[in-house]
Amino acid sequence: MRDESGAVIRLEDYRPTDYLIDRAELDIRLDRHATRILAKLHLRANPAGRPAVPLVLDGDELRLVSLAIDDVPAAPEAFEASPERLVIHAPPAQPFTLTIETEIDPTANTKLMGLYRSGSAYCTQCEAEGFRRITYFLDRPDVLSVFTTRIEADRDEAPVLLGNGNPVAAGDAGGGRHFAIWHDPFPKPCYLFAIVGGRLDKVADRFTTMSGRAVEVAVYVEPGKAEDATYALDALKRSMAWDERVFGREYDLDVFNVVAVSDFNMGAMENKGLNIFNDKYVLASAETATDADYANIEAIIAHEYFHNWTGNRITCRDWFQLCLKEGLTVFRDQEFSADERSRAVKRIADVRVLRAQQFAEDSGPLAHPVRPRQYREINNFYTATVYEKGAEVIRMLRTLIGDDAFRRGMDLYFDRYDGTAATIEEFVACFAEASGRDLGHFAQWYEQAGTPTVNARGHYDAEAKTYRLALTQVTPPTPGQPEKAPQVIPIRLGLVGGSGTEIALSPAATAGHMPGVFVLDGPSATLTFTNVPEKPVPSLLRGFSAPVRLEIDLEEDELLVLFRYDSDAFNQWQSAQTVATRAILRAVGAGTPPAPDRRMADALRHFLSMRAGSDPAFAAQVLALPTEADIAREIGHDVDPDAVHRARQLVKVELGAALAAELAELYSQLSSREPYVPDAAGAGRRALRNACLDLFAAGRPAEGEELAMRQFRDADNMTDRFAALGVLSHLPGAARETALAEFSERFRNNALVLDKWFSLQAMIPEPETLERLRGLMRHPAFSMGNPNRVRSLIGSFAMANLTQFNRADGAGYDFVADMVLALDARNPQVAARLLTAFRTWKMLEPRRRAEAEKALRRVAGTPGLSPDVADISGRSLS
Ligand SMILES: [Zn+2]
């Protein structure tokens, strides 16, 4: 445990280091329990730092074996070494070298930070502060060094040895051992350092860059799994081509390697030239991966690759600037997926994630700005706010200044800051310069937490043919920010006539902004549109042009006009969601089935007849009702999750029954005899077919169960098989248990597929689920040591089973609290992440709130907590 636990790090305390490390030469001798690291660091005083002060290097659970200064063994009084730091009292005034030998036990490293073993391989994870678990270093992102790494291992145990940069030498080291030397010419912070050693298979290819250089690209996986990595390799090559085409960014090394490992805290890591991935985001075959898995693999491969420029070539000055690389890179991967697939469907999917994760975070005790100003444990700030809201800020920036100025700003940023560690201010200044606009107020999005609510009220004057739209905004208080200032909110908008015509906007209404975009930058504003021939329906926040909640006084008929005619696909979908949300909220209020809503069923029926054939992926999004969490967020306070669940189910049953004939017909039309291909078109057809099955089964459970069982058994791909199992999992009875048993038998040797099976059962909204969960923890495939297993079983329960995690008797909270405490000693990062399931506890009804608080207090009061869990429990209770 680090002894500085509890210390608050603040942005305003930033100062440059007193020393720089220009070069780092590492010699790593891999051994299961006693890996030796010899690090020769070339240091000099930093002209920007303080002169002649002691040198303090970071460590974490390290053991120093030997130390030399300028190749002379250091006298004991010259330094002080503890597991947490190495202090050189009086370093030489001239540039000097430090040769540090440390020894670590990779097998005992259950935190999966630093150098550890996953299966039979050695691998590393250094972001954010894992490198200090390998050797003493200035472990912060603004210290950029050129790394040369020699890796040595038993040839039998680790025939493959990979490092950052390009391979420069390899050979025999005697005694059954061999070595490889890697050199990375690009200076980088140590969080981007990586090595891998192990027995691995690969798929490889060659990519020719825009300037004609050949790059060897490869994906390494456990032996026997190479076939399942071909999709990831293909996604990588497409990402490389896209970044050249869209951002003019070319790859810069001779090789690019991706390695999949099974024990990994995060999704993947962008180490320079050597990305290390959670195998969940690499391995895929028709038999084992769903369409969603394929889409995730594509997106995450792209994301980590895009970091080569946004993160690696230009890195962050300090961890407060994390969104500089993450928000921007999420935006880039979202754009890539939008180009590769359906833009509208991708946008809807991204907004669903944003609302589910980030809006939830932003409205609770863990709310923080996109760029936080302080932290206790940086690992806890890899959040939806930094990533997803950070991406929305970039998207708004582009909406504000337009595509051309945005691209010029990006080019300027790459030109000016290549090879440096930059800040948000420096980034934003590039766009201000490229667009000639003052972005000072806009930059407040990085500083102010909380989700603004925009309220819109419209009035049509038939005589004057004018339409007035009054807009106001308010952002609720968040921890540490009681007072909020108005944000700069780009609202993309249009006016739709009753018969579906798009009414031309009078130019004065949005003067000074990009076409079709009004920018609300004060507490309120009124827009007046002239020459409006009929009472229009306003279509606001098209494409979800800002991460805000929109309140608008539209009648149901007006929403249905947008659903039917809006030229903006996002708002078409949104209006259908709003109609459904209102129906569910009415049912929550009444506690009984609402009066059957003909209009909604009729509108859906019409929509399916018009659009199901031409745009099935979009139609599938329309058929998916808002989630229980969406409804809970809409209610906002004193939420009873059981009432939400019942109400949503009532509406779903009613809709499924009303549309049963159409759904059954569409389902059979979409049945395909074509072999499975994981492309967007096929995925769209499967998504709609499975959405039909799901809604049909709600309305006609007996027939639905039969249909689902048939699909479950006959499917030739995981998408259809798992969707059918998902439908069955919501229908209590023998068929469900039979299908679950058949599924686990069929995939008993595939851990990633069993994760799906764990997760599905953890999400069953029935009181018996907690017992089922306890039973599954004894399943031979389950392990508390593997983050994927923990997330799929316990994480799915905590994060995605609203009724059972939030049981009125508090048993769900107690279970998750127990799991957090059990995990904490082994892997604090995963434990802390699990604890964030409590982030919405304050919006529950009083009884559950009390139970949740009790469980949180129990966690917070446990002695010896990691800084990670202490931080989350403390903030959750504040
Ligand atoms: Zn990233």
C-alpha cells in the first residue's frame, strides 16, 4: 500500500520536475517469482525546475537490489530507499546516470498493475502509475524519455518477447534463455511503457502507409486462438487507413503489435507500438461473439490505435488533463465507427451509453468536471465523465466552429504540440486560433460538472406567422460546485410542419452561428422565426448536439409528427423514446396498467411498415423501450425500482400484444439462410429480428418462449443464440433453466462466452437472483482473481439489475459491499470500480436509501482499505 494514501493532489499545485530523464535503458530478466530489472537512467537537471535539490523517484512495493551513480556503486549515505521511493540526496550537477537494480515477483502481483502474469504470459500495465512497480522512476506523464529495452527469458517459457518501438536485436542468452532488444525512438512518458513475454500465436499482415512505408502489423493471442484474431487485425488496418484519410495521421514505427491477455483491469492499453488488450476485445468468431462484440472490438482496436497521435505523440502534462487524450480519442473512435457503420445508429448507441453512465454519475455524489481539479486516487478518474462527456465536448466544439475550422485546429494541435505533454488550454487555443473565435466561455465545459437542463417553450402567432421559442438553462449543484454558471450549448434545430415539411429557418434566428445551430450561452434566450406558414413542431437538439437534458412542452401528437417526419434520425428515435417514457411514467404513477395507447402502437406499426426493410438497425433502436435506469433518472428522486420495473413491463406487454401480428411477420421475414457475416447490414437485420422476438415474447409469452427456444437451438451464430437466451432469461420456468444448462455445457471451455452466461443470470429481475449468484460464484469457471469474471457476474448484478441490487431489504447492497471488501486486498482498482454501483443511491426512496447508506458506511469504516476504495466510499457518502 502506498503511504501517501489520502493525500489530495491538486491541479493548481502543478510544477515541473526538478530533473529530466532523457534516456532509459532497461534490462529485464523475466522470472516467475524473481524478475530482475536493471534500469540505466540518463538524467539531468530540468532548466524549468529548482536547482540542486534532492532527486526523488517514485516506487510502489519495490525492493532495491543495487544502485550506482555514474557507474560507481552509491554509498549508503548518498541515498535512501523504501518500497515507495528512492531519494538521492545530492545528485551530480552535470548530466549523470543512475543504474538501479530492482527485483519483483510478477506471480504475486494480483493488482495487475506493473509487470504481472496473465495465464502463462508476462505482461505489463503501467497507466496510470504502474511503472513505479517495475523500477524507481519519475512516474508522471510530463517526463518524456527514449526507451531501449532488453528482455530476457527462458526460451521455452516465453518464445515471444515484445517491447515498445522497433525490434533491433535478438539472440541466445545461454542456459536455455534468449533475449530481444527493442528501441522506441519516440520520447514517451513511462505510463506508455510495455513488454510482453510468453508462448503466443499470431496473425500478421502488412500495412502500407500514405507515404509508402511498410508496417508489419500483428495480433498475438494464446496458442490455438489465432483464427479468432483475424477480425481485430482487419479492424486495425481499417483504423490505420481511416486516420490517414480523415485526420491526415500516419503511423510512425516499422511494427505495430496487439497482444490479447485474459487478466486485465481495463479494456485495453495504448502502449507505444505494443497495445495490450483484454482478450474480450480481440477474440471473435461467429460461434462465440455477438454483433455487439464485433462492434466493440472494432471500436476499441481503433481507439487504442488512434491514441498513437492523441495520447502518445502528444501526451498529457499531468493526469488532470486525462480528457485531453481520452475525450478526444473517444470522439475519434466514435467517428470511425459512424463511418464504418450507420452514423445515426451509432449516435443513438453512444447517447444511450452517455445517459446510462455519465448522466448517472453527473447527478450523484461522484459527479466531477471533465477536467477534475483534485484527486486522491487517479485510477478512480477513468470515468464516463472524462471519456464520454469529454468526447461530447469535442463534438460540441466541432458543431460550434464547423468541420473545416475543426480540422484546421486539429492540424495546428498536431503541428504545434507533437512530442510534448500538453494541456487543455493549449488544445482549446488551437481551435480558437483556427476559427478566429473566443472559446473562453466554451472551455467552461471542462471545469463545471453537472448535466444542464434546457427548457424550451414555443408559441406560434398565426396572424403574424411568427414562431417564438423561449429557451432557458439551469445546471444543478454538484459536490464542491454549489453555484453554476450558464454553459455554451449548441442546439441544432429545425421546424417541422404538421404534414412533415421542413420549414425554412429565417436566417436572423440563428445569425452568427453555423447553419441550423443556435447557441444558448446565457441563462435564457428567445428566438423568433418569421414567415412560418403553419404551427410548427420544433425539433431541438438534433443529433444530440449537446450533453444536456431537454424539457419541452410537446403534445403526444406533436412528438408523433417528429417520429414520423423529422429529417433528423436521432430526434425521430428520441421522440419515440419520449412517448414510451411518458407511457411508463404514467404507469408508475397509476400503479395499474395505463389505458391502452393506440396512437403509440399505430405509430410504431406504420413506422415498421415503412422503415423496417430499408433501415433495420435503426428500427431495432426504435423498438427498444427506454431502460429502467432511464425511467429512474427521469423520475429523479425517491425512486422505487420495483415500481419502475412493473410499469415498464406493463407497457412492454401491452405494446407486444398490440403489435404481435406485425412482429411475428417481420420476425419470419428477417429469418435468413445466409451464412453469418459480422457486417453492419447483417447485424442490423439480426438486431431488428431479435428486437421483434423480445417484444413479441413480452406480449405473447407462451408463443414467444417456443419461438425463442427454437432460435436458441437452431442458431448458427452467437448473436441469435444469445439474444434468444436473453428473451428466455426473462421468462421464469423450465425452458429457461434448460436453455441456460445447454448453453453452459456447449461453451464450458470458453471463458469469454461463459462471462455472457454469468452476466445474463445476474441481470434476472427476480428475488431468487441473489441466491443464483451465490451459486454461480462456486462455478468452476468463476474466479475472483479475473476482472472479466468479476465484472460479468458481480458487476452486471450491481450495475444492471436495478430491482435486485436495490432490494428493499438491503441484501443486494450487502452482497456487493462484501464483494468489494473481499476484492480490495487483491485488486483495489476492480473493487473501487464495483463500488461505483452505489453512485445513484441518493435518488432512491427513503428505505432503500437508508439500506444503501448503511452498506456504504460499513465499507468506509473497514480498516486497511485501499486508497481506491476509501476514496469512492468517502465521496459516495459526502
Ligand atoms: Zn483511451
